[in-house]
Amino acid sequence: MSKDDDPTGFTRREALRLLLAGGASLAAGRAAAVPDNRQLMRAIPKTGESIPAVGLGTSRTFEVGSSEAARTGPREVLQAFAEAGGRVVDTSPMYGEAETVVGDLAQQLHLAGKLFLATKVWTRGRDDGIRQMEASFQRLRTTRMDLMQIHNLLDWQTHLKTLRAWKEQGRVRYIGITHYTESAYDDLAKVLKREDLDFVQLNYSIAEREAEQRLLPLAQERRVAVLINRPFARSGLFDKVRNRELPAWAKEFDCATWAQFFLKFILSHPAVTCVIPATSKPKHLLDNMQAGLGKLPDGATRKKMAEYVRQL
């Protein structure tokens, strides 16, 4: 079962009211007060600019058609995300119509200039890369991209030359590289050591912790911001805890749901700048955003969390 298969529910308006009032245990349907309703912010190391630590991914969930019915979920998610203090939206030309959907909805919801837009180049060759990136600008309805990333390191040397030139020209603000599997960590590490980058995006979760061994410390050393994908190991983590109660000690770090448990584990690592869970349902979006409120687990609690999940 994926998180988006969960039938429990609040309307977006009801859930947002609970979130802004100081907390909501959305999965269980009960309010849970937290000491601070301001979203956790993290600094981008190279500039010091702060961004909210909980962002929004668009893979699969924003790959919908152009009809009003098809876009209802993404529209409500994007609106709730912005209202709850979110800014970072990550997408890619690899994700079907997701870029177009984000661009159209951002304009309809009057979010132009308010979001931190991150997309990717995913092709070979200088000219094809330029054409693809120009198309991304058009689809996202922007003249300046906050973050352009080289997707899965595809032809990275070629695209990096273009991106550096565009950064100097002010067309992109930050540049980075991405991957989604630990099999690419050696390649990611080589590029991080060799090149001056602003961001790296990679997979990391309480079930996929390989990044802790090398990449996260390397990103800290190189002063590179870290975006985290696959925070729930696809749906694997929710399958693992299906029908299980959250441990009572999770309340010690203002955690009321399994989604918050998994996200707070990630956010408690000092190298992580922003995590980008994807969802098509507003109630799950607001649950995710709750992970950016209140306390985070300390080092000892992180070990306890990992061991608890490992034994399930």
C-alpha cells in the first residue's frame, strides 16, 4: 500500500486549518499540538539563502492530463503546499506532463515568483540539452530557473558547461546533479569532488541509508545543498508499517504519524537541506508538511528509530 492509497481523510481546508493551528495527526484523525507552527528552514550552503526543509516532488503524481478533473488533485496539493509554507517544487522533463502541470497551476494559483522551481536536463548532446531546458522554461512559465539539475548524471560534462554559462547570465540561480539509487553513489562522489556544484539530489530514507556512509558527509565537506528523493523508499516503508501503531516515544519529537516519523528521521541529518516527497492527495501533503514543525530527533533517537524500523 502506498501512502496515497490510504482512504482516511480530511478535506484540504479542514486539514490545513488543523496544520496551521498547531498540528494534526492526519492519518489518525486527531489533533496534536506542537510548540511552533513555523516551517523548518535550511540554508543553501553556497549562498546562505534559506528554503523550507519540506518540499514537493512531482514524479508520477503530477503526470496527469490537461482536463480539470485530472488536475484536481495536483491543484489542491500545490495550493495546500503553498498555504502551509512550502516553496521547493522539484520536477523533470522525464516526468511526462509534470512540468506543464506545475507551470499552469502555479499561474492559475498566483504562485509565480513564490515557488523555488527545480527541474532537470535529461538528454545527450549540447544542442538537445539546450532545447530541452528551453522547453522546461516555457512549460514552467518562468524566465529564470531557481535550480537546474543534470538528471541521473546523463552527459553531465556537456550540460555542466551550458549550466555554468547560464548561471553567469542569470538564467539559472543554482546548478546540481541527481540520481536515485545507491549504485550511482561512486559516480556522484567523483563529480562532487571534482566540480563546484550548488546542489546534489539523491535517495535517502530510514530504509535506504547508504548515503550516510559517504555522500552526505561529502556534501557537507563540499558545502553542497542536498535534496532527498525516495524518502519513503517508494511505498516500501508504508507497506512495512501497515496496521502498526506508531511507538509512543515518537511524541517526544512532535511526531504523530508514520509519514512524519520517516521524514523527521531524514530531516534530522545535518547534511539534508530539503526532502521532496510526492503526493497527489492534499491530506498526505499536509501530513508531510507537519514533519517540518516542532522538534527533530537527536542522534540517540535516530539510532532508536532506525533499529525499531529494522526489526519490523
